[in-house]
Amino acid sequence: MDDRGFRLSDPVSKLRDSDPTLLVKNLNVDIAVPAGTLHAVTDVSFHVDRGETLCIVGESGCGKSITSLAVMGLLPRKATLTATTLSLEGVDLMSLKERDFSNIRGNRMGMIFQDPMTSLNPVYTIGNQMEEIYTRHGKGTRQEAKDRAEYLLNRVGITAVKSRLGQFPHQLSGGLRQRVMIAMTLMCDPIMIMADEPTTALDVTIQAQILHLLADLQDEFNMALVLITHDLGVVARMADRVAVMYAGRIVEQGTATQVFATPSHPYTQGLLECIPIPGKSEPGSHLGAIKGMVPALVGDQDGCMFRNRCPYVMDACTHGNVPEQSLSDMRSYLCHLGSEQAAINLKSGAFVTAAQ
């Protein structure tokens, strides 16, 4: 096994520098439920490179967390995963046996979970859990693991680190637990981190500190970061590129500047119209609202999944595949509306009108 966690005898361990750090193409996750098959994720494709932040954004239930669990190989047993490509620096993750995958997970790729209280083991000290990750992946001795843990706890802004290593998760505040979770993820110097709404359970001040910390650590360790959130304010501060998800699909992708300045998919436009803009939104003015509910994802799916909530729905939206409108190599969206019509719709403020 080399220092990246791959078996040297395994031909898939030969990494290619030209490959993206994480490459996902046509990812699908189906889950058997009593009513039929739940299509939790459908035809999702994205990539992220070293030092880059990709934010996956969307309302609750759109498939963000399931996508992250699929990438990390942590789906429930009833879930079925298919993909054209799911690779980490050229290594085909889908071809690996569970033992080989576990040598990569926590080592070359890490995950920061939404709630650190349920992610940390309550019966082991912080030190035990951090040191186990380091020694489990053969990075060094127990003393080296302890030294690494002390360094990282100090790096994430935790004081009195020697005493913290002897404490249990319940003895720490929410903000400290999240910092511990970040430090734990960095124990083996991963090349990619998947962060699933890492600031949801924290107050606003601590949220800002955690986001600033993640950005600093990303610069220091040159990691690829996939940040999953429903907070567009977080996206605006953190993202290099944005993928907008709805009903298990990525409906729009682009750089953060492109998506915020000229959103093309009606769903993205609706999300942005729901947010007040400092200096532009007048006190007492109406904000946008997307009426209706996310559709059920059980059973056969046909047509645009947003059509029942879209003010621009047309006959073509009710059946068949939705075309991908490609504006550039980095910019695309799923919709029957062309880019010119999308620009006109953006100026109309249809979701604000509907909310009045």
C-alpha cells in the first residue's frame, strides 16, 4: 500500500495527473420503497479539481446528501448505485471491493457530516477517535498520531488541545465538535473533502468562523472541496463553481459569478428571487416565492420535474427528456427555454409577482 492508501499491486492505483480530483458522470441512485422505486438521484454529473470549491445547492430533499453518500460509498443497503464514471484522481471507485474502498475513504477522501454529535462516537474520547484514523490507514505510530491530532486541533482553533484529546464528544459545544470533525477529516491529509451542510446546527457567528476555517485549510492543504448546502449566502462566499439540484437532478451548473449574475433555469431564478439583496431590496418590498411542493420521486418520471411550479411551463415540459442548454464548457442548464428567453424571464421577476 502506498502513502495514498492504494494497493500497489492493484492496477487501478496508477493515478493520472490529468484527471480531475473527483469525476462523476451520470450518477443514479435508486432506493426500493413499499410504493415502488424512489429515484433519489438521476443522471448527475460534475467534477472538482484540487484547490477548487464546488457548491451543490438546493432545497431539502433534492438529493444533495444522497449524492455525497454515493460518492463516499456510504449508501444504505437498499440503495442501488449506477454511474458511467465515479473516480478519484483516475481511480475507478465503483470497481473497488469494500475493503479497498475503505482504504481510500477517510484517507484520500474525507467527509464532514451535518451533525457532529451523531457522527462522533460517544463512548470514545476525541483522542482515541482521531488517533485510530491515523493508525488504521498505516500513517504512523500512535505517538505520531497523537502529535498529528494535537497539531490539527490547534490548527482548527481549539485551545488546551492536550486536555481536549481526553474529553468525550458530549463534553464539547456544537462549534467545538464541528471543529473536531474537521480536524479528524484532515488526519490523513485527504485530497478531497465532502462537506454536507457543515454549519447547519451552528449559530451565525460560529458558522462564519467554520466557513473561514474551511477556506483557510483548503488553501493550506490544496484540497478539492465539495460543499453541500441550501444557504445561498454560503455559496456566494465559498464557491468557485455551483451546481443547482432539484428533484434529484442537477438543473444548472456554472461558476458562482455566472449563476448568481445570470441564472438561466427557472428554479435557480426562483431561489435567488427569494433572497433580499442588501442595498437593492427595499424595506417592505415583496420577495419571491416558489409555490407548490417538490414532486414525488417514486415511480416512472417523465418530462420536466419543475413544471408544476414553473411560471413558464409549456406543452413540451410535460413529456420526454428535457434538453441540456450548453452555454460554454463550464455553463449549462436543463430547460426547454433558450438562453435569450431565460434572460427575458430573469428580468420579469415572475416569482416575486407570484408571491404578491
